[in-house]
Amino acid sequence: MAKIPNTVLFSSKHLLVLSLALNVSLILRMLYEGEERHNNISCHKNGTDFDTKTHSSIIKSRLVMASSTSSLANSTCTDLKARSNRIINLDHGNPTVYEKFWRQTGDKTNIIIRGWQSMSYFADVSNICWFLVPEFAKEVMRLHRLVGNAVTEGRYIVVGTGSSQLFLAALYALSPSHANEPINVVCAAPYYSSYPTMTDYLKSGLYKWGGDANSYEKDGPYIELITSPNNPDGHVRTSMVNRSQGLLVHDLAYYWPQYTPISFPADNDLTLFTLSKITGHAGSRIGWALVKDKEVAKKMTKFIELNSIGVSKDSQLRAAKVLSAVSDSCEQENSQEGESFFEFSHKLMTKRWKQLREVVNRGELFSLPQFSPAFCNFFNQVLEPQPAFVWLKCEGNVEDCGSFLREHKILTRSGKQFGVSTKYVRISLLDTDESFTQFLDRLSSIKSM
């Protein structure tokens, strides 16, 4: 092999060092110039200056949000333009609002599921709900006792893939099996928008949607759905039909301290809860029912068995860990562990409702529901409800509030889907800080209809 001259090697080393030095110099210069451009942001839009001062209201709103970052203040004009053109989707109720709390907990809610675990269909063969994981049932009972929002003594727990599956299981369990016609399912308007669709989707011969409970007058058995606090308007609900042949299903997804005062433990025949609305873990798809009647619990279990052959044990184990962390935070609130989950979430919802009311009250274009304060046994003080959703009404001559807000790049859910006027819309308050801040800014910028 030919020997490479030393002069060539020496030259190559110097070239490599010189190349690295030039690259470092170039990077430092780009960073310096980028900082200079940041300090003198001035873009041109259609030939005119587009200064960041035009977005002072956005920046001011973001600075008000204590938990949000300062990314907007550091944005370029391109970023600001993109944000102003962004469509804010607040139609759904995706509960990402609590992510900050769960990030702060570190590894407290981490679980390890080994390859040989959770392999069997069965979790507890001695239980009516044979796929109910004991650890999950234990944490459900513990949390209800701590919060005081539901009677658990003398109740059977049925676990489901979210409250949606449990809702259908309840309809199946309560419907007469040999009736001449399907039993009517009713709910007072405004009612949860998915109730009619879910009830009639399979065109079951056992049950059918019967409409608004406020105007229901048919004789015979019926099933009434009672959502309290109500989705979408946040008000506390009781039965509207009040007849002896009525079978009641109470959906208490939002009966938790961050949304409403806990005035008493709910004592119902059949009550539905869901993990997503308590802690924000919607992706785990876990809900549960507290059922007084053993036969109803059996029929609900049978429905879930036929529908999905049980419920994921992995999800139940994760849900148990999350609920345990919530309960631990409540018990350790006065220690050095920090504020409890409900303290955190209550402060967050209080802040959002305060900011929203301030924006709405500046003009006469929109109106919000008014709520009566009540004593909360959990927080041991009088509090006002602060629902997970905003039931917003467009005042004046605007008949379709959803379409009007869509023109301002705000997506909502129309009151028509809840069985009432299109002058109303439902808006989620459970989205990220960024989406909520942009929503406030965009709402405040609407000057006329």
C-alpha cells in the first residue's frame, strides 16, 4: 500500500478544523440575526406593516393565563398570522385541560404490565361483573367515599368501556324483554346530543328514542335519562316525568367538585360515571355504573359480555392507578405533597369561567347561564357551579349561533343537536390553555353581528 505523505495528512486535518470553525461561526451568526429579527419584528402584509402590536390583545390574554407559556410573545409574525387563521375546534369535549397536573405527578401514575399479566378474560369470577378488576373496584369505592358524591353501600359495580357502553347496557337491562313495542327513552331538553343517536342507532326492538321529557305524555313504562349537572347547560337536574312506571338512569359524569358543589351523596337505582370527565383520561375508555338491583347488574354485565366480552384489564389497572393518585392527593393535601387534584382542577375551572364572563359581559352580543351557589361538602364552603361546557346564546337577530361563530373560525355544537333553538351553542371548556386563550381573544374581537 502506498504511503500517504505527511503534508497531505497535515493539510486534511487543518481543512477539517477550518470547516468546523466556519460551521460554528455560521450557526452563531444565524442565532444572533434571528434574535435581532425577533427584537424588531415587523412583517409586511399586502405591502403594509404588520407589526406584533396588532396582536397585543392575544399577547395580553396569554399573559393572563398563569399556566400557559410565553411562546406567543416569542412568536414570529408568521406564527401570529397562522394563529389568527387557525380554526378553534371547541365542538368536542376532549379533556386535555388537566395534562399539566398529571405531568407534575411524575411517575406516581406509571404502571408496568408484564407480558404474562392480564391474559385471562376473567378478573373475579366470584363477582357478578366477572371482568371487573378488584383493584379498580377498590379505588372507585374509595374515591366516592372521599368526595361524598355517591352512595356505594349496597351497590354493584359494573365496569364499561366508557359511559357510552354502560348507557346502552342500562337501556338493554331496563327494557322489558317481551313487550309489544319498544319502551320509550326520554330526556329533558336540552339533553346530551348523543342520546337520540345512540338510542336509535341499532334500531333495537327493545327501546326507542321518545323525545323531550318536558312534553312526554304517553302512558305505560318509560326510561328517563337524567344528566346532572346537565350536559350542555350545567344545571342540576331531577326527574321531569315523575310517574310510577318510570325507570331512571342518572348520568352523573360531571358530579365532581371541580364542576359543581357536592351537596349530597347521590342515592339512585342506577348511576353512571366515567373516568374521562373526572381526571381527563378519555383515552383509557373506562366508566362504571353503581347499580342497586342485582338482576339489573346481571343484565348489564351480560350486555357487555355480548358486546365486547368484557373490558380491558390493562385500562382498568391504569384507571385504578389514576384514581388512587387522586385520592392520595386529597388525603395528603395538607402535607408537603402539594395541592390535591380537585383543588387544582377547581382553581382552573374557576379561572376560566371568570375570564369568560369578563369577555362576554363587555358587550351585549352573547349571554351565559346564571347559576345558584350552594354549599359544597367536599370543599366545606359555598361555591358556584362552573360546568365543563359553556351554554352560550347569541343575542339579537342572529338565529344560527353556530354558523355565526364558524365565520369567526370557532367551531361549536349547535343547540339543535340538543333539542333546542339554534340560537344556542355548546362550547367545551376542557381544551388546552392555548385554544382557550385564542377562543377568548377571538370572542372579544367580535364587535357586531
